[in-house]
Amino acid sequence: MAQLDPSVLMSLALPWQHLVVCSRDEAEAFSKRLTNVHGCVCPIIRGERCATEKALLRECARAYKLPSYFGHNWDALDECLCDLEWLPAEAYVTFVTECEKILPDSEDGFRMFWEALERASRAWRIGSRELTGSDDSPIVPFHVVIQCSSRELGAVRARLAQTMVGTIEPELLPPSIQ
């Protein structure tokens, strides 16, 4: 397995999603190092809190510090992720921990969640007024780091492959960030 290069997360380069095989604690420690060393905004969506769509949307509201007007539905999540004016950043790197626990009984909800993240990544990458609704949309890296254990790797890859275009190759976290 290749090692995830932190500089990729600070760039507009594709892919926007990165599957890492490690523990939840390792992923969360990596997100803190990215914040401290590179100044990224690194929301953490904890899969163990996301068994239902309502719980997942609540977790997204917490992780992204969504405003009080957030409507707790997929359209509102889409809109907020393409805006994030209350959470300015040089780069957004969302960490999704224990991915296998997200919406285990809702493939449609799981797909809608990843589609919202993909649209946000595209909107920030191209700074499109059409996607963000803003006249002065900045161009900012927006990546998602998906954490899973080696035991869950096969199941997570299969589920993500059904949801996203293409297969995601697993990566390892680097021992430190330069």
C-alpha cells in the first residue's frame, strides 16, 4: 500500500477521496497534525454516530459547525458544504472514521452522503458560482479521508465502489507530517 502524501491534501489534485487503513485514533491524530502543521480545517465525521440519516446529518452539522438555519436534509447539507463561509480555510480535509458503520441499512442515504461530499469537492476545486451560488467563490482544496480497519477494508471498498465511480486504492498514513 502506498503512503498518503499530506501535500496532496493541500492541493486541488484528484482524487478527492482517500481510503486509509488505520485505527480511528490514528486518523484523528493525523487530522490534528494536519490542522496544526498546515492550518487545514479537518472536520471529523464519526461513523459510529451515523447509523441513521437523521444521526448522520446531525453529525455533519456538528463536524462542520453548520449554522442554525441548516435544514437537516440532503439538499441543505449540499448547500452548506458548498458554502462554508463560517468556516474559512486554506484547505478542507474531512475525516470519516469507521466508515463501515455509516447508514448500514440505507444504501440510498449512503450514496446521497457521498454525492454531497463529491459535489462539495468539485465546487471548491473549481470555485464555480453555478455550484456554490456565490459571486466570489474561492478555489480551495476539499478532500475526504476515509478511515477503516484492515478487517473492514474489503467490505468498505466494495460499498464505496457501488457508490462512487471507480475503485479507491487503500493508503497508509505517513508517520509524520512535514
